[in-house]
Amino acid sequence: MSRLELAAERLAKALDALEETALPLLKARASAAAAEAKITRLDAEREEMVTRVAALEEDARSLTGLTEEVEGRLDGAIAEIRAALGR
């Protein structure tokens, strides 16, 4: 075999080894990019949920106040009705 053929064979083996090493790295990078995109989406979704929960908590507080007001009015109305009936 000539020196050129030997060098070409060594180069081919080196390229094969490089490809064998690089392929898993490329797959890992693609996987990492996909995971990063998913994390970004999940972070945005989490922020939306936090905002929604805060709005629902505010609605619950408002409803609690309204419920207490209605309860007071009903108690007053019941008391007036009982008084009118002489109880």
C-alpha cells in the first residue's frame, strides 16, 4: 500500500470515529433544545396559571363579602318577619 492510501485509510477511520462521537452529541443538543423550548412553554403556562389563580382568589374574596352582606340582610328580614308575626 502506498503512503497516500495509508493516509487516506487513516483519514477515513478518523472521520468515522469523529462521526461516531459527534452523532450522539448532535442528538443530545437537539434533545436539550427541545427540553429548553418545553421549559419555556411551561414557565409561560405557569405564569398564566398564577395570574388566573390570583384573579380567582380575588373573585372568591368578593363573593365572600357579598355572601356575608346577603346573609346579614336575610337575617334582618327574618327578624322583621318574626317581629311582624309576633314571635
